[in-house]
Amino acid sequence: QVQLVESGGGLVQTGGSLKLSCAASGSIFRLTAMGWYRQAPGSERELVATITRGGTTNYADSVKGRFTISRTANTVYLQMNILKPEDTAVYYCAGLIGPMTSYWGQGTQVTVSS
């Protein structure tokens, strides 16, 4: 089992920045990647960014150039810059074991005011 706890969400104005953190515990050695997903009201959960154990990153087109994902051994971060109202969502941390197994945090709310 893997436990994930997010922190760092909040309210920010358009153009501002926030940094999300996700602390992982448990069997983290099993994780092949970690990432961030988000879900806005009335929308499906979508990929924001992922980072593999080896450091390879992948970003949604909508956040490229504005968001940066990084990690240490047991923590993954999401630096979010130049935030837009459309970035408003609940952000979820994910721990991934291959394509079929995932663990999820409880989510943290990010609200960008216009």
C-alpha cells in the first residue's frame, strides 16, 4: 500500500503562483512514476503532469511552460506559475505502478480568481 498526502492548495489571483506538495509513504519503492491530476466541477479528472522514477516528465499541453513537476525520494511537487482561472480544480496526487495500478491522495483545492 501507498499513502499520499497533498498540501499547498489555496486561493490565488490570476497570474499568481502556488506550489503543491505530495508526501508519499508506505511501499513507495513499488512506484514507477508519480504525478498530478486535476478535476474541475462537471469535468472528468485529467492529467496535469507526471514524473518517472528516472526523472522523465510529461505535461498536459495546457500547462506546458507554466507548471513544473519535480520529486525527491518520497515527495512530489508541482510548481504552478502564471495561473489562470481555468486552472481552478481539485488537484490529486497519484502514485503509479505501471499502467494499471494507481494510488490517490485526498485532493487539494486550487482556486484562481479572475
